[in-house]
Amino acid sequence: MFSIDKIVAAPVDHGVAIQIKDVSWAKRQLWAQDAAFKNGKYYLYFPAKDQQDIFRIGVAISNSPTGPFRPKVNPIAASFSIDPAVFTDTDGEIYMYWGGIWCGQLQKKADRKI
């Protein structure tokens, strides 16, 4: 993970945010994360293939935007896809949309609040 404090600054390398070996339920292919901030915590959402080789979306939590991130023990229920996109509405509610499998079709609109 990299950060900069101004547009012309050199990037600061904060190391790896999360690795597949840190996610107990994941087998392979972790990429395309998105993140959200709420109540003093940073939430990193990531797709990965589970032990049955099915894409799922997991979440890891940190006190800092640069980590370290600690993954939750299980993926988000019924999250059989990739490319999570997190949206914070003007009222502070946070929603997740995901999709990307089968020609980029939006597979499921998130109907749960985060």
C-alpha cells in the first residue's frame, strides 16, 4: 500500500495491506479491493476464491488506512462475485455493490447495510 501527502511528493510504501495467506477461508486470487471508513475503523473489502474455488467477498478491518488489516474469519454471506464497490450515501449509510463475473454484468445489488 502506498500513500502521498501532496501531489508532487514521493510515495511512501506501507507494505502489503493483506495477503491470501492471512485469510483463512481463501484459497487463491485475491485482488480488486475497495475500502470504507466508519466509526473510527477502516474496512477493506476484497474478492478471493474460497476452498471450493468459488469467488466470495471478504472484509478486513484496521485502525489505520495503511493497515495492518485483520480479515474476518468468514466471507460475507451470499457474496458470490468479484469487484466490490463501496458507496457512502449522504446520510452516512454505507452500501456495497458487486459484480464483474460473466461479462461484467452486475450480479447482485447489495440490499444489506454495512
